[in-house]
Amino acid sequence: VFEAQHDYVKVTTGSSTVLSPISMNQLENSLPPDFIRIHRSFIINLLHVDMVQGNQVVIDNKPYPIGKNYKDSFLDKLNALKL
């Protein structure tokens, strides 16, 4: 999970967290297709989504919000992945 933190991006993996001095837009443009922005502050890996509940994505028992401007493209990409 990538989370915007002012001028940094917080990168969270299963066991570690790192801050990187990169913008969300730069990061988003450099990631492979299985990553998607779900909120202006969050980019996730679709392969790690455990469930979608309303306007939240759950990954490793942690909920992340889905922004209304990102929801349709997120659901489309998630559904395409499951096919």
C-alpha cells in the first residue's frame, strides 16, 4: 500500500514501512498495471485485496477508503482481473 504523507509517500509492505520522497503522481505513473489508485492518498496492489466493503478496500485486515472519483475505475479493473 502506498499512502501520501505530505511531500513523501509511505510504502507499507507486509512487514515494513518506508518513506520515499516521491509524489503520488510520479509513483502512480511508474507502477505496473496491477497497482491502482483508489483515493487521492492511496495506491494499492489489486492482487492483495481481501475484500471490498461499501466504500472501503480491506487488505491484511486493514480498511482503506475508496474515493468517489476512483471507485468506478477501481471496480472495473478489479472485475477484469477476476475474469
